[in-house]
Amino acid sequence: MKLIVWIIRLVVFLFLLSLALANTAEVTLNLFLGHIWTAPLIMIGLAFFVVGGVIGVLATLPSLMRIRLELRRARRELARAQNDPNAVDQPPMLPPV
């Protein structure tokens, strides 16, 4: 199964590489306030891909930080409960049915 996945990845990579090499013509991107960016089409596409990836990572950071804070709190509570001699063993809570 892993071999099939790697073959598919290789085919997709080669397809995208050939597409990139076929689109090396200079294009002009008109930005705001009269700014103009002239570059090969693949460079502009790569720049937008990178910017999109950075925006995606930045969008996930708040939830990631919240989850890490929650995990740290839960570990602290667990350590406190394990060190407390007065802790009573309770059965695990079951979700409501």
C-alpha cells in the first residue's frame, strides 16, 4: 500500500514539475497603488503558495496554543492527584448515553 501511495506522489510531483517548467514566461502582476511585479509565472504561483501556507499556519496557532495550555493544566492536575495521599480511586466517568 505504501508503494502505491509513493507512486501516486511521484506521478503528481512529476506532473506539477512539468507544468511549472512549461510556464516560465514572464507575467506582470498589477498590485495596489500602482506597484507592478514582473516575474516568471511559476515564481508568482510559488509565492502565493508560500503566503497561503504561512497564513494557514498562523490561523491554527491560537487553537494550538489553547490545546497546549489545556494539556499542561491537565498534566499538572494529574501529577497533583497522583501525589495526593487523600485521593480516592473513583471509577472513570462514562459519557452520557
